[in-house]
Amino acid sequence: MTTRDIVFVLVGVITALAGLLAVSTRHVVHAALWLLVCLGSLAGCYIVLGQELVGIVQLLVYVGAIVVLVLFALMLTRAPIGPQPDVDAPAWQRLAATLLGAATTVLIAVTALPVIGEEQVDLDTPVVTTPQIAAGIFGTWVWPFELLSVLLLVALVGAFAVSRIVLGRRSRS
């Protein structure tokens, strides 16, 4: 077992544990922060595997944008920060989410570990290079990416408009 393998396993364990904590915590903000750790350590997995571009895109898109959108939605809706008995998920739902997350982690590990142990992959010479990925993203897939960014912008403006309508009704009452 090489140093790269050990680092990959450690980062993978951090990813799995952070994912389980994200679905099992009672605090919404803590769940968003555990999601941040999970997605960030997943980017670390990509970097250990020699796919630096995918790791950077993971950091920029998911960690940078999605988690910020989640926190922005929490601020817009004025969701309670601490545990609230009337809003919190029941204990059985948190337990079910934790068990399903753990079962998925075990299933992926049981499926992937035997394959990884027997196969030797040369990570120093990538099969697909960064210019090939860039040509695919900015050539073939540029319009879906642009449409997705417009969709996210519309969702953000819609969330702001809905929050203003709700706040306007509260102030008149």
C-alpha cells in the first residue's frame, strides 16, 4: 500500500463521516457546514487520484456555489439556527437517514475495495488531459453549462422575490 493509497483512504473516510454527519445533525447550519466538509474532502479525493481539474471544479462549483446558496436560502427564510422542536426532523428520520447513508457507504466500499486491490492503475499518466476536458466543456457542453447558470440565477431571484412577498405580508398583519 502506497502513501497515495493511505491518503486516499483517509480522505475517503473523512468524506463518508462528514456525509453521515450532514444528514444526522439537528442543526441546519451544522448540516450545511458538514456538507461543506464532505464536498471539500471529495475534491481532495479527486486531487489524490490525479484529476486536479475535476477537484478544482468540485471546489468552485459545489463548495463555492451550492453551499453558499444553501446558506443564503437559510438567511432568506430566516430559518432557526439552533434546534427547534416544531421544525426539527424526528429522531427516527435522522436515524433512518444515518442508516441509509452508512449502508450506501458500506455498499460502495464492498463493491470498490476488491476491484481496487487487484487492479494497478498508473495515475501519473492521465488518460484524459486537462485540455481535452476543457475542449469538451467549452465546446460541446458550453450551452448546457450556461443554461444551468441562468437556471440558478432565476432560482436565486425567485427565492428573493418569494421572501419579499412573505415579508410584505408579515409586516401588513
